[in-house]
Amino acid sequence: MDKEQRQAIKEMLAKRSEANTQSKKQATKWLIDEGLLTTKGQLRAQYGGEDESEKTKRK
């Protein structure tokens, strides 16, 4: 990847971030759609959240 491609990606990400963080609800939906959060709004295990199987073991 060359310098121009990296710059284009940075600009695209900045534009998407700006568009998708206008409200908490919109930001949460975006993070769920991108796969970072569960449908309950919790951080997925692979990104540092609790594993669902661990939650059920504690109950």
C-alpha cells in the first residue's frame, strides 16, 4: 500500500466516523453493524469484552 492509498483510507475513515457519531444511538448502531459490539451493545470478546460462555458460568 502506498502513501496515497493510506491517505485515502484515512480520509474515508474520518468521513465515516464523523457521519456515524452524531448521536450515541447512531454510534452504537454503527459499532454493532461493524461487529465490534453485540446486539445488546456489549463489547465482543475478541475486542476485550466478556465471553458469553463466561457470563453464563457465573450465573
